[in-house]
Amino acid sequence: MAQIKDEILLKKIALCIKQIRKETAITLDDFYVDTGIHLARIEQGKTNISITTLASICNYFDMGLNEFFSLVEKNG
């Protein structure tokens, strides 16, 4: 089954992740060292990330998925 790619949603998610990362003063390198997740392509909105990857990102920033998606909707 081919992945469905909603570019508008991916951009909203990407911008929200980038905003949270910058507000917490975490560099891309620090995030990678701590989690093993490369955020650069995710933050560009070019990667259709899995829900488990998004959950790991949210856990790193000590927030739940519901809180994250509330931010996405608020900023979108």
C-alpha cells in the first residue's frame, strides 16, 4: 500500500516540531544524539513520519500527542 502524503499537514507538523525544538534550545545534533532521530528532513516537511516517531518526538519534549496536535491546530 502506498503512503498517502498530505503536504499541508506535514508542513504544519514540521513547523510545530521546529518551533518546539527552538523554544527549548535543542539543536538538531543534540536531538539526534539523545534520540537517534534525524529531525532535519522532518522539519522541512519532506518526510511522512510514522506515529511512533512522532510519539517519540513528543515524549522527548515531555508532551503528549493530544497536546502536540492542539498546537498544530492552533498554529495552522
